[in-house]
Amino acid sequence: MNEESTRNILVIINDAPYGDERPFNALRLALNLMKRTGVQVRVFLMADGVFCGRKGQKTPDGYYNIERMLHAVIRRGAVAT
């Protein structure tokens, strides 16, 4: 990859924020990819994944707060819903 090229990566989240680890792992991947130079990450929320962006979530015991993780992604990149 040369200095002028940019890698565009789309992460699709279509699972509810809690109940399994897929949304957590997708956001963790997006946050780590955003740290790289020459990488542009977008997150697309669809189906039950739109609930990841719901304000004021009650985080179940033992889970990370998906709302906060999504806000970190938004601050660093772009989110499409």
C-alpha cells in the first residue's frame, strides 16, 4: 500500500447490543483499525444492530457498554444507519 492510497473498511453490525459478543467484537475491531494510517472505517447498523446506538442503555452485568464504544467510533470516524 503506497502513501496515497486509503483502505476503506465497512463493518456491518446486525445483532442486538447484548446477548452475544458480535457487536462488541465488531466495535473493538473498528476502533483498532481506526488507529492505523491510511485506513477509513465506517460502521453500518442494521436490523437489531440499530439498538447499539440507543441512548441511555442499561448495560447488563459482565458486558461492556456498547453505546460508549459506538460513541468512540463516531468521534473517530463515520457511522451510517
